[in-house]
Amino acid sequence: MENWLGLEGKVVIVTGGASGIGYAIVEEFLNDGAKVVVCDIAAEAPAFAGATDANMLYVKTDVTSKADVVAMYEKVVAKFGTVDVLVNNAGINIPRLLVDEAGQYELDEAVMDKVMNVNLKGLIFCSQEAVRIMKAKKSGVVVNMSSECGLEGSEGQSIYAASKAAVNALTRSWSKELGKFGIRVVGIAPGIMEATGLRTISYETALAYTRGITVEQLRAGYSKTGTTPLGRSGKLSEVATTTAFMASDKAGYITGVTLNVAGGKTRG
């Protein structure tokens, strides 16, 4: 039976697809019958149920390297012939304070460069190469993974929020620029999600510090959903299914918007 989204045979690139939200997105597209390219900095290709040599390609890629990105696209075209959907999911979050008198977690140039290089420069590099292909055939979809804090801001995560706000601006601008070529550009902004392996102790330590609490208090706060009207954290699968819908022709008249998948949370 044909999947209702009509994604069978579509060639989909998912950056940062080896873990977290990206992994769930890859699983969803594979389940929908798409041919999925997973690009990530992980040395080894992750395992996915239902993945075969015919429907999945793993390419180790540093999205901040233009040469790496170009080489990845060459491999994709050589194997699958085209690109129909790009999901710009690769991202990094390094909590920092604007000013930290103790000098432990103050925003510095190295952190600024790392976050902006992955979240912004990498997204631009990957989008440029996808759009070259999409413009030639006058069709395609670019899905930019943003964040609820890119819409609302977040204490201790200002540079990450700024990078995601920039992603939102690119989504709006590119939709105006590329619509004439039949290319849609949309954004997804997840809110508080269930725990993944990306929630490392170094990340939690830094975020707790920037908020003046302990790691234990931070972790306890994950389960407190008073600021989320739906009263729970989001599931990775919910972001994945939303992404698949937005990439499908079922969402064919949606472009230039960033959809907040955050259980109604708009402040905090």
C-alpha cells in the first residue's frame, strides 16, 4: 500500500542524522519509502531498521567544510541521481553567559565560531548544493531545523538562539527567492524534547551553571512541564513525522514558515 505522504522513491538528505532528532527523521523517511542519505561527523554509519544498500547511503561529512559538502553531494548524485529533499538538521548547542565574572562559562570567540559555523555556515553550504540540483529540475524542498528558543530566546543559550533566529530568517528569505523555481523552504522548531544521547554531562553542567542551579535541579526541571500547555515533553517521532509531512506534497502550499513543534510553549 502506498504511503499517504507519497514519499516513495524520493531522495532525502538528512544532516546530523546519526543521533537524536536526526536519527528519528531518518527512520521516518525510511519507513515512508524514501531513499535516505545520512550525513554526519560520526565515524561509523548508524544502524537503521529496514535500511539496505538500495535505500540508504551514509557519508561522513563535516558540514562546515565546503569541500566535504561538495564531495557528499557528488556521492549522492552518483548513487541516487538527484536530491528531492534536504533536511538541515545538523546543529550544536554550547551554553554560555554573555558575561561571567568567574570566567568559567563566558561567551568567547571560539564558542561563537563553532556554533555559528555548524548551525549557520553548514546549513548554507548544504542548501547551496541542494538548490543547484533543485533549480535545474524546478522542484524540491529544504527543511531547516530551528528551535523554539530561536523564536523566544533562552537563558544561557543566547548564541544558539541567535543562530536559530538566523535560520528562521534564511527560511523566510529563501522561500521568497526560490519559490519561482518550484522550491519550498520550511522550518521546524522543536521545543522541550525527550532525552537523547546528545544531552551530555558537559552540556548539562554548562547549562546548569548559566542558570545558577545544579545539574540535579536542571534534570528535575526536564519533567516539570508547567510552561508547556500540553503538559509533557515532545517525542522525537513527533518532530520526525512533522518533518516528513512538511517535506511531502501534502504540504505543497506551505513555504516560508517555521512551525513550532513545542506543545504550545511560547515563553520560558
